Amino acid sequence: MTIPSTALQPGVWSSAAMIAAIVLASTAGEVLTAAAMKSIGDLDEIRAHSGLKGAIRAVITCPLFFAGVSFLALAFFSLLFALNHLNLSLVAPASASLTLVTNAVAGKIFLKENVDRRRWTAAVLVCIGVYLLAH
């Protein structure tokens, strides 16, 4: 007896959890990487003063950079896991668009970036689009 492919599809909550894992890990990775690059400073100036090796050394000796890369790797493997269980037509747009929203929020909160009204409007429209996609 074969099981219909629809019976193998995860439920709404497990699908949402898989997408949330991608979004949260990706956002954490991008925020940590951005914070690392801001703490390092202008790589062109470092390269001019210490050469290419000095610029590379500045990046690879920054703990925030490695934390960011670790979260980005976690996001990648979460994406692979989700693609193994869910349809690409749901995972890719939902995770990419929701990451845009969470990056705007995280940039405002953690990096003290100026997020203008246009970006907030775009974030709301993205949320509406993801809702429509999921239903």
C-alpha cells in the first residue's frame, strides 16, 4: 500500500516552524555579520595601512564575524531541511520575504539603523503577500 504524497506533507505548525528557523537564523547571522563589519571599520583603510593580509586578519579575528557566519550556516542547513519536507514554491518566497521584514526590525533595534516609512510599508506589504501565499 502506498501513502499519498499529501499525507506526507507536514502540518501548518511544523511548516511555520521550519520557515521560522530559517528566518531567525538568517536574521541573526546577518545582524551579527553587519555588527562585526561595523566594529572592524573600513576595510579599504585597513588594507591601505596593513595590506590585504591585514584586512583579512581583521575580519577573521573578529568573534562577531564567526558568530554571524555560524548562524548563516545554520540558516542554510535549515533551508535544506525545509526544502526536503516542503514545497520550494512556499519555502523560498516565505523565508526570503520574512527575512526582509525581520532584518528591518533587527536593524532598527540592534544596529540603530534608520528604517524609514517606505521600508516599513514594504515590510507590511510583504507580510500580506506571505499570508496570501500560505493560504
